[in-house]
Amino acid sequence: MRLFGSMARGERNVYADADLLIVLETSDLPLKDRSPVYRPSESPVPLDLTVCTRAEMERELAAGNRFVQRIVAESRVLFARNDETAATPGVTAE
């Protein structure tokens, strides 16, 4: 799980939400149906979740998706399994 956007850049303001990227190994759910499943029931700030599989993320990085490249470049790891960051191209362990 990675934090990106204004909070990750230290530009938090009273209107900012927390932009979170959750990368799954696999998922049987369509992309549009994943966020509600992973959204916590409570949060101290509004959340904007992006939930994708590792393969989807790798495909978008390889295709030159600037949004995904920016997420990877500016994000901060909040949680990762021991091998998770090493297995994602463009993502370095922190």
C-alpha cells in the first residue's frame, strides 16, 4: 500500500484526501468493483483508493502511463510484504 498525491508530497491542506494505491497479486473482481472491497469502514481523512493488480501496474508502466509513473515516483510505502517492492518494476524498497 502506497500513499501518493499531495499528502505524500507534504502539501496537505484542509481539503486534501489521502490517495492510496493498493497493488494486489491477483483479483477476480473487475477494476471498478475493487475499491469498495478494500475501503476501510472508518478513516480520519477522506480516501481515494486506486486498487490494481501487479500485472495491471506493470502493463501501465511498460505502456508509459504518466499517471502510474508519477504514483511510483512520488509515493511513500505505507505497507509492503518483504518481497513486494522488489517485485514491482520502478518501485524501490524504502
